[in-house]
Amino acid sequence: MFPFNDPSHHHQPHQLSGCEGSSELNANKIESTHNEVRQIVHRDLERERRKQMGSLFTDLRSLLPLPLVEGRRTRADIVDEAVNYIEHLRGKISELQVKRDAIKGLHLDESSDLCPSSCVVIKPYSGGLEIMISIFREQNLELSEVMRVLVEESIEIMSCASTKVKERMLHTIHTKVDDPKRIDVHELQQKLHQVCTSVSFGA
């Protein structure tokens, strides 16, 4: 006999009611809308970030000396040059602070009887020595005599600058020394002091 087919035993596919189908479609639309909104917000934020970074790099580039940024330079190049330039400025600040302190040490009250006619200060300076000589402006100091002493000590002279500080002249000499340890700073200071004190006053 053929098996009896009871319609009640057949599994009928689940059919979504109209309300359930509509709710699911609405949920999908809402999720899709949220995703689109998130993508739009992300793009806008990324665009704004790139715009801000571009503006900051432009400002940074404008603060650096032209020779450091001329030509085609990547952002990494600009950052690298900025770091080097900041280190350079720090070095210059340190040099100026040393010079300021030296000037303060050299500047004495000219009205005092204890004020020496000359003063010599020697400090380490970037692979060499910085020699600062303060004398009265009326003194006829021959810098060539100072240079002669330095040459005799095998000290290479890099630069020399003179500045008026009230009633005195401040001579700043930058030198290069292969081995600073071989220089007896105290002895060199005494030799230069003798040169300065041996000069005569002008009329």
C-alpha cells in the first residue's frame, strides 16, 4: 500500500507576516544609513586632518631659513631640517648665554680704583676656545700681538670680533684646537694678560 500522505505532516515554509517583513527592511535601511553617515563623517574628519596638517607644515616651512627648504622637499625633509635648525638655535643660545655671563664678569664699575685696565677670560667653545679680552678703549692694544701668542701655542684662529661696552672694548676670539687638553688655559691666560697690560694708553 502506498503510504498515507497526511498534509498535516508536511513542513510549510515560514512566511513572514507583512509587519515582520516591513520591520526587517526598515532595520536594514537604518543600519545602511548609519554606515553611510559614519563613512561620511570619517571622510570629513580625515579631510580636515589632512588640511590641518598641510597648514601646519606650511607654517613650519615658513619659519625655516630659505636655504633649508628651497627646492623640492618632502614633509619628512622639512621635519628633519626643523629639528636640526632647533638644535642649531639651542647652540647659539648657549653661546650667547656664555658671552653674556662673560660680559657681566668683565664689566666692572669704571669709577672703582679696583677696576683693572685689562681682563682676559678663556672658555671652551665648540672644539676650541673662546677668548674674551676687555680693555679700556684708550688702550692701544695691538691684536696682532694677541694673535702671535695664539700662533705660538699652535692655536688656530677662526674669528675675531670687537664690541664697545661702555668705556671698554671687548675683543672676542674664537679658536680651534685639535687637542684642548694640551692647552694650559691658566698659562695662556697669563700670557695674554701680560700682552694687554704692556700696552700704553692713547693721548
